[in-house]
Amino acid sequence: MELTALESQFQELETPFYYYDIDLLRKTLVEVNKNIAGRPFQVHYAVKANVNTRLLVEIKNQGFGADCVSGNEVKRALEVGFPKEHIVFAGVGKTDKELQYGLENEIFAFNVESLQELQVLDELSGSMGKQSRYALRLNPNVDAGTHEYITTGKRDNKFGITFDEVREALPIIRELKNTSFIGIHFHIGSQISDISKFRDLCLKINDIHDFLAAEGFELPHINVGGGLGINYEDPINEPIPDFRTYFDLFERELKLRSGQTLHFELGRSLVGQCGSLISRVLYNKPGEGTNFLILDAGMTELLRPALYKAYHYVQNLSRVDNPSTYDVVGPICETSDAFARRIQLPESSRGDIIALRSTGAYAEVMSSRYNLREIAPSVFSDDLK
Ligand SMILES: *Cc1c(COP(=O)(O)O)cnc(C)c1O
């Protein structure tokens, strides 16, 4: 349902809050499942994008696995009921305690990001009497063409192991007794809108895959990570990303061997568009060449604009007429606490309901209590009248 139709119901609630359109989430998940059906593809949800239990349950019910980046995410995924054989644990700095937690719970695999971590995993597995499985996260040196803070697959990023290092480490890899090499893992960045970047990734994977096969490694899993972007400019007309083009590209470009499964770890593209941060206009205040619209939501509820100058579509749900120029800002004592500068909105005043769209991913999970603010609650479409 379009958000403007919910304005009067939103008026009755205390703001700010995170609103989730469960119907859109379901449609998005169904669309993914439609596109992977009949292919040796498996999608894991990148839990870090949003750990809201209500969303996790929907995602689990649709048959997705969970890709976790901390021990607590693994714990949350298990609590929600993701089967342990569909949980993987990634991250460049897993502590011994976190590794042990994953081992104790016999999760499917660890995505290992350094050779030292691999040795620690092998030792811990041995001391706990467990046989674990791992995929090596490789750094393909592909530029994802996205913001530098969300680029992860370039040589100068902290993530993964380079191809040269893998070559040198093969003798060590062959020696490890307590953990099994089951796959290779990649993740080149997030909010990737230029789909040809994924083609670049496939070409790199094909090369290293051939090399490892020639060295005698038969890897049942290839994991290409996540990163598919969403349309932040126009969430109303493109609520569901183009999954078909995305999955078709991998089917066409990535050379899978028989019996292999291709894993995807999608975060933003699954949950991004189903969420909106709902807030109220507190005050209007004239500024230099603009007008400040001061909301009751700020960087404590939506950090992305302050963190990486991200754009979110701002929508006044209470009015449609008389456009005027605004700087839309939050109440926090930081100049970076601004959502949008010099944008056109209908003439807005105190009490209007403002939606910051596309906040299903990397919003609620990054909320903080800075300025000792309350953590904003979440409201779900199917709980409204
Ligand atoms: C963050 C992350 C993802 C998900 O990225 P999206 O851009 O949200 O799809 C997948 N894999 C790894 C390893 C990640 O760190």
C-alpha cells in the first residue's frame, strides 16, 4: 500500500518509528525464489542489513539461509530458527569466543578472511573435537564502482586474501586436519548499480576456480556475496530490484562445475525497500538560501547520510501542493545530522508526517542512543488496521 494512504494512522502514533511493509518484503522474497528456481543457486540473507526478528522470520520461512558477521548474529539466526546447516559466519575479525560459538553450534561454514584465522579455526576445531568447514574469502581486486566506504573487493581493502597469498598458502591448506576447504567466497561491495561489475567478478572467479581445480581442489561451493543495489531515487516506481537480470548474469558468466552450488548473500536488495523511517516535522526555521525542516528523527535512527553521504527519498505524507526548497535535518547536535539539502517538498509545517524511504537495510541496525535518545520502535504493515 502506498504510504500516503497510511498518513492518518501514522498521525496517531508516536514518532519516529521504523515502518515495515511486510507485503512488499514477501513479494521481494518470492521474486528471488522465482528467479533461482531450477538453478543450483542458494540465497543466504546477510543478517547485518536488518536483524529485526519479524523480518528474519519471514525470510527464514521463505527458505533463505543466513549469512552472519558476528557471534551474536549467529545466535540471533539460530534463535529465529534458521537451520544450522544454512548458517555461515563471515567477518575479518572473529574472536576465539565467536569461532567457538559457531563450532559448538555446528554451523554450515566459516568464511575465513586470513591465513592466520584459518590456522586458529583449525586449532579450535581440533581442541573441541569438531570437524568444521570453511570457504576462503578471496579479494578479487574488482572495483565495485560504489562509495569508497562500501567497496570491499579492492586490493587495498581489509577484506579477504589475495590470489597470490592463496597460491603460497596451498601447502598449509592441504595440511589442515580439522577443517575442510569447501568453497571460495567473494564480496566486492554494496549498493552496486552497475551490473557489469558482477561480470568482472565472474571472470576473476572463473580464473581462480580453474587454478584451484588444476591443483586438485574440488569445491562444492562458490559464494559470490551480495551487493546488488536498490533504487534509492525512486523507491515508489522500483520497489523490487531487477533480480532476473542479476541472476541471469551469474548463470551466463560464471562457469559452475557439475554438482556445485552457487551461493549469494543478499542483504540490502532483500530488505531495503520494505522499510521507511516515519517522523514528524518539529520546526520550520529560515536559513541562508534555504529553509530548515527540523524532524524528530535524526542520525541516531538513520546514520547512512551522515556516514556515507547516502541519499534517501524524502516524502511528505501529509501534503502535496506548493513545492518549496528545504534542508531536511535531524535534532542531533552534529552538523552532519542532515538527511537532504536543497530539495523540493510541498510546503511543510509542524506536525506533518515525513517518510524517509528505503530504510529497510542498514538503518535500524545502526541506530544508537547518542544524545541519550530512545531507540525507535518498529511498526509492521500487517499490525495496522
Ligand atoms: C554486507 C555483506 C553482504 C551483504 O551486502 P548487501 O550489499 O547488503 O547485499 C554480503 N556478504 C558479506 C560478506 C557482507 O559483508
